[in-house]
Amino acid sequence: QVRLVESGGGLVQPGGSLRLSCAVSGSIFSIYGLGWYRQTPGKQRELVAGISSGGSTNYADSVKGRFTISRDNAKKVVYLQMNSLKPEDTAVYYCKMFQTWGQGIQVTVSS
């Protein structure tokens, strides 16, 4: 059974940084692309960043230059480094691999 578990969320002040991690178990990791998504109440879940099996990345315009997605195939973990955080980055963040989602983790940016 494939399982994705996010960690690293929490409360941070505007301008601060957080690093989210998503650990994958129960599946071959290296052959799949992965994505980080986020969702706020009343809105659709949106793609924040994606990384292919070969390491190519793509980002939502709203986070370009501030967020970095990376992967460690040996550890079966995908990361999302978030810098210069803004209040509008507040959301529940989810990782996804193929058709499987993690449970989500809250990120709150507030003073």
C-alpha cells in the first residue's frame, strides 16, 4: 500500500521560511513525478510545484523564485523549501505521487 506522509508545517512569520517533507513508502519512488499542492477553504486545490522522475521542475507563478522542490530518491522523500513566505501562502499543503495523496499539513503565515 502506497503511503505519503507530510511533515514540517506550522506557524511562521511573514518573510520566514519552512521546509516541508513528504516521505513515501510502499512504492517504487524514483520512476514517478511528484507534486506539492495547496488548498484553502472554499477554493480548489492548486498545484504549487512539481518535479519529474528526471528532476525537471515547474512552479506556480505565485511561488516562483521563493519555493524550491527537490527529491531524494535514496530516502524516498520529496521536499518543498519555502522562503519569503507571505500570508497568502497560508493553506493546507499536500504531496501527491501518481494517484495517491498525503494527508495534508497546515502552513500558517501570520504575525
